[in-house]
Amino acid sequence: MSLRPRDLLARRGDPLQLESLTGEQGLDRPLPDQEVASPGLVLAGYIGRFVPSRLHVLGETEITYLHSLNEAVRKQAIETFMGYDLPIVFVTKGQDPPDLLLSLAKARSIPVLRTKLKTAEFFRRIKPVLEDAFAPRTTLHGSLADVYGVGLLFTGRSGIGKSECVLDLVERGHRLVADDLVLVSRKGNDVLIGQGHELAAHHMEIRGIGLIDVKALFGVRSVRQQKRIEVVVQLEDWEKAKDAERTGLVRQETAILEVKVPKVIVGLNPGKNLTVISEVVAMAHLLRMTGVDVASAFNDRLIKRMMEQRGLREYLQEDYE
């Protein structure tokens, strides 16, 4: 996903309060980096650590410094700074940059955008925008549902019953996020956010019926726009999954965008209540998040009881009275 200066100007709600000082110049150039920085020492002539590909912000300190210089020194500083192929320049606090800076920007098609926000506030607002735009992304074939607040991603071969399972969960009061095609993005180091394609708009394909509109049928409370993916539920044919883990002591994981996510393999056979199993998967995950590991606790109790019985047997064997 590429981000352009024009996209920043057109953001809904105008959170960055931007206006272009260079007209249409450079507004369609893709921004190459999500790092935002102040040029700082470059304006003073030190270019040893300067990274031109970053998004550069001229705050009150930089603009005041430029205006304090005599004309010859200011010209040299601006020409040094604008001599690089800068992707974009922001000016904060509604300040007026030097005319030379704007003329050089127009000549080199470098967009200069001005905001009314203070520099610190501008940094705070633009960083989440850039992190979202530059986040790693992928698409997965599956269905994503919010079950008791846990994001369950159902995967499996085509036609195995992913959509039917999620539809049954919706009917029981849970919420659909995406069906068939799940768009996944990574936020930070380990958070995966899944959402549906905008054209799908919470529609589902149910074989034998066709397309249905979940929001229209079950109401607005039956859907949500996005959800964190916390557990992958892999649906398998019974013949392939009959030897799956039965105690829960050995946990499986899968990697999505280099983030490890717990995976549960559920084998399907006639009569299995997949909906209730999915709810139990979500509740078990919530328990583990609060520090309760049922399988490990049961295993510890079992080992403790075996050790107690062993000690009793040894005592009885040595009791000759």
C-alpha cells in the first residue's frame, strides 16, 4: 500500500489540518518512508547524518532559525536542504516558510504542506497514520469472527464449512468481521488486525443459498469492521485430524506476517457441534490470558497424585508390623 501527499490532504475528518503551499506540485509522489524527522543540523551545514528519504518537519525552531540568518547564509542553508530529493516537507504552527524554500520546492516538485498544529501534536497525530499506511499486509482465505471478544480466524479447504460455522456463531450473538477473504495487517511487532474487503461489506456465500447480507439479516450488532486475530481455528477432515492433540499440553502455532498465533486443529465428522467448540476455544483463550492453564493445572494435579500414591506404596512395602 503506497501513501501519497494527496492522501494526507484528503483524510476524512482532517486530523492533520494540512494545506498545500506548493499547489499540485508533487502531490502524487509515493512517500518512501514512514519515519518523520526534523532536519535540524542540516540547516546549519552538517549533512553527515542526514537521511533525505524521511518525511521532514520544519517546526518553529527551524523556521525561526532560518529567518534569523542573513540573506546569503539563509540562501546557502535552504539550497543545501532543498538540494536533496526530499519526498515531502511539513511546516507546523501555521508558519510562513522563506520564499526561496517554496520556489525551490516548486522547481523540484517537492510538496510543502503546512499545518496549524504545534510540532509535538503534529508528530503525535501523523505517526499512527504512517504506521497504518506502511504496515505489512497480506490476504488470507478464511473467515474471521469475534467470539466473546476473541478474534477467531477459521481456515481450511474450500467447502469445508468455514462460512456456515461463522454464520451459526452470528446467529448465537457473535459478530462477523470478514468472510472468504481476510485482509491482514501487522501493527507494531505482534498485533495482527483482520478486516474484510470493502466490496464484500459483510456479505457471505452460503452454498446452496448464495450471497447473504449479514448486517441486513441480523442487524448492525452482528458485524464489526475489524478485529485482532488471536487464534487460528483450522478445520480439517476427520481422516486427517483424528490424531490431533487431545490433552492441550502441546500447543500448536502458525505464523502470519512473522507473528506467531496459537492454532487449534478441529477434525470434522458428522454430528460434531462446531459452533460450541469454537466458543470453547475462545473461552479457553480468555482463561489462558488471565493465567489459567487448565491442561497444565490438570497435569500437575495428576503428577502430584501419582507421587503421593507412590510414596504410600513405598511406605506400605516397608511396614512389617
